[in-house]
Amino acid sequence: MGAGHAHRLYVPGASPVHRLPPQCKLVAVLAFVLLVVATPRERIWAFGVYALLLAAVTAAARIPFRTVARRIVIEVPFVAFAFLMPFVAEGEKITVLGLRLSESGLWGAWNVLAKGTLGVVASILLAATTEPRLLLLGIERLRMPSLITQIATFMLRYGDVVTAELGRMKVARASRGFEARDIRATSVLAKSVGALFLRSYERGERVHLAMVSRGYDGRMPVMHDVGATGAQWTTAAVLPLTAALVTLVAWMTS
């Protein structure tokens, strides 16, 4: 699996978190998220502890907190849905700031907001400390079928290429005076999409022939060793093990 270009979500660094093998971080994040989801929503203190754990990982990875806060904006649609739940859910009503809200809706909103935010932050940290190509290598190390990882690799590599091609076509249309003002522009845009598909298909055929001519046999050559030692697995396990202890205490006190 050849080297690729750095993704815009990746924050270059040499922290201990950056140096962990990708498969270790993938398993740690997945286990952490599952434990967060399994925590009773009424144990608010537990979610505070989870947030502190993620803050500690952020500090250890030397990722600016502003970067994490800016990227959390991606969950705005879920936040909007959570804020609607107290107004539309049924059940016993309580008064909050002069508003009659559903108690079950409030708990549901808190459940979605807390668990969703923690999961998003964990994913942000994973993407910020691991290059996408290494993530794919880690997934392959975890016994994901190689065909799936190869498809994902090509999507990662050529997504930007196709996007750039679309940009050039847009510039070409604009240079000829085209401007999408009403529904009459639909036919032109549809033809552009068709042309983009044909160009992408032809590029894929050329790339495949070039790979076959260079000895491609169905497997991508591995350029990086992402094997993990026992010490590295132990380091990555600190996050989910601590979260597991918190989850256990939360269930015991529920």
C-alpha cells in the first residue's frame, strides 16, 4: 500500500499518541465509544470523567483544543435534533425556564448530546493523530478483507483528483459565460456530471492497466510496517480500560 498525501484532518506531530500503531488506536477508540454508549444516561458524572479522559488524550497528542472545538461543529445537526426532543417527546411534563418540556425528552436529548459529542471527539482525535493511509493499513491488520481496504485506498487517493477535475470543468463553463440561474441549467449540469463520470471511468481503466503492467497481482505493496508490540497495545488500552472502570462503577451505582 503505497504512500499517500496527508489529509486535511491530520495534524502532523511526533507525540506518543501519533506514534501508536493505527490498529491499536482503532481498537481503543471503538472500545471507548461502546463503553460510553453503554453508560446509563442518568450517571452524569461518568460523562464528565469521559470528557476528562479525552482532554488528557488531546493534551498528550498535543492537538490544540481550538482545533478540536472547531471540528465538533460537524455534529450541529444532531445537536439541533437533541434540542427538539424535549418539545416533541411525550410523557410527564416539567417546567424549565418557563417552558413546559417532556422529562423523558430532556433525558433523551442529554443522552444523544453527551454520547454523540464524546464519540465525535474521539473520532476527531483518531483522525488528527493518524494518517488515513495508515488507518487503512491498521484496518487491514485487523483482518479486514484486502479488497475493501484497496477500494477505500483508491477512494482516498482519487477523491481529490476527481474533485479537482470537477473544479476545472466549473472554470471552463464559467469562462464560456455559463451561470446556473434557473432550472434550464439542469441539462448543462447533467451533461457535466456525465462527462465527469466518463473521465473518471477512463482514468480508472488507465490506472488499472498501468498497475497490471507493473506487476499488480491483486494486493497492494506494503511500504510501512505497522506491527504493534505488547507495550504499544498496553498503552492504547489505558483509555478503554479506564472507561470500562467508570462504566462498571456507573452501573453498580445505578
